[in-house]
Amino acid sequence: MSSKEILEQALKLKPDERFMVVEGLIKSLDEPDSSIDAIWAEEAEKRLRAYRAGKLEGIPMEEIFKEE
């Protein structure tokens, strides 16, 4: 079944049933991905090492969140 056919069928559902389909689809996009988590953990460790070695400068939190 094509995505167009799936959409056509979903639009025939009652509003509460359509909501359940949408909610399920959104939740499926939010699932954790361990490979991406590993990449981010490695990047965070790399940045921390660079900061501690003086190769990377920190930015004060106040500057990051200041309103302009």
C-alpha cells in the first residue's frame, strides 16, 4: 500500500482514531537511537577534553541565554 493510499484510508477514520494514528506516528519518530546517542556521547567527551586542555573556550550561560 502506498503512502497516498494509507493517508486516504486514515482520513476515513473517526477523529479519535485519526488522533491515535497521528500520536503513534509521532511517538515512532521520538524513539531513542542508540547509535546517535553514542555519536553525541563521543562528541561531548571530545569537547570536554578540548575544554580541559585549553583548546576550547567556554561561553558563560548568561551570554547564551540573554535576550536581545
